[in-house]
Amino acid sequence: MRLFVALAVPEAVAGQIVALQEMLGTGRLVPEENLHLTLAFLGDVAGADLADLDLALADLRSPAPMVELAGIDLWDEALVIGVRANPVLEALARKVAVAVRGVVEMPRRRFRPHVTLARVRPGDAVRVGRFLSARADAVLTPFAAEGFTLYRSHLRAEGPLYEPLAEYPLG
Ligand code: ATP
Ligand code: MG
């Protein structure tokens, strides 16, 4: 099963992102209920490893990071909003990676925290350019991440379905 660990975006902040998406007016928008900040992407994990993964994640201790989403950027075809420098969040991502690697292999890659707003195509360039000129410096309301979630991703033609498997408290 395809797994990842992420912070859910609270409703109030998700509402601000939806307003930005409406302003964008093009691309494949990430549905409000799918908005998330990935801490670790595990890829395909055997069902037999799930119980150990759950134990490892449940053992993890971290303060609740205050997350401030700010600054919109285009990464290839993903329009993303970044995160203000955040040592607590970075430490949390490292702890998640260590916990995961105690159970399954996961490639090492730099943590670039972000929330994807939309996937866009070259044909969307004019609207994307206009949107970035107006809103690239957007700053959203900071939120305390009071937990993180282990998700299973079901890839579907109409877009992924993220199934929360377990939630773990922070703080
Ligand atoms: P789709 O692939 O259909 O556009 P998605 O990317 O939202 O949907 P997944 O591919 O299952 O769904 O990814 C789940 C989360 O993990 C997303 O935040 C995605 O950016 C991240 N992710 C996926 N693949 C990788 C990867 N190879 N490295 C790092 N993060 C990844
Ligand atoms: Mg993907």
C-alpha cells in the first residue's frame, strides 16, 4: 500500500487556500479535503509492516510546531505554498524519518515543506503568471499542528483518495 505521513491543514487555513485556488482559476486544484503538508513519503509498504510502523510512530515525541504557510512558488508542474523557517517542524520530519526507517526502507531526500495547491500545465502559464504576480507573497494564518497522520494514498484516475489510517498527537 502507498503510504505517507503528513500534517492535515486545519479548516480555517484550508479556507484561505481555497480562496487562493479560486483566484488562480486554472489547473487541477487539490480538493480542500486533500490539502496536507507531507512529512515523509514512504511509497509502497507491505501490509505486514503496518503494525510496526504504527508502534514506531506512536512512540515519537515532539512539540506541536506552529506552522506558517507563506510564499507561493511553481515547482515544475506543482503550484505550492511554502513554510516559514521552522526548526520544530524540521526536527519532527527527521523524527518521522527515523521512526519509519526503523521499519521500512525510505530514500533519503531533503525536506522541503510545502502544501500543494494545484497541478498546472504549460498551457496555464498566463493565468499562473498573473496569479503569481498578484499573490506570490501570500502569508496565511499560522496554526499549531496538534497531531500528524499516517495516510494511505489510493491513486485514481479522478485524483487520489487519502485514507487516514492513524493519527498521532503532538505537544
Ligand atoms: P497524484 O500523484 O495523483 O497527483 P498525489 O501526488 O497527491 O496525487 P501521491 O503520489 O500518493 O498523491 O503522494 C502523496 C503525497 O506524497 C503527496 O504529498 C506527494 O507530493 C508526496 N510524494 C509522492 N511521491 C513522492 C516522492 N517520490 N517523493 C516525495 N514525496 C512524494
Ligand atoms: Mg504523486
